[in-house]
Amino acid sequence: MKALVDGAFKHFGKNKIYEKQFIRYFKNKGMSEKEADQLWIKANAMNIIEIGVIPIARRENPLKILGHVTVFTLKGKEEE
């Protein structure tokens, strides 16, 4: 499981990737979106990744939050 998840992070060359990147990577490998969702759920339960959110704000008004994106961080790696 860890090697499978590591592949997505290595593909993007980062220790932190967006949920959409993770899902797209595994869909391109032949998984369905549901299978990719189950993969990150299991990876989180196995403490392989950490899930967080980053707010999306207007540049001219950083306090005006427009939404958020879900981010996965590979555990056990140095922060970039």
C-alpha cells in the first residue's frame, strides 16, 4: 500500500499533493474514482498520508475565503 501511494507523490515530485492530483494519477493508472477514493481513505487509516485543507482566498483580500482544496501530505518525509 505504501509503495502504491508513494508512486503518486514521486510522480509529482512533492511530499504534498492535492486530492484531485491523487485521484487523477490513479485514474490514469486504470482505477475508478471510487477505487482511488478508497485508496486514500485506507492510506490515511494506515497513517501513510495526512489529510488537510488549504483555503483559497482573493489576492486583493486574503480574508475573503472563496473555498478550499483538500491536500494530502506523505507522512515520514521532510517538509518542502
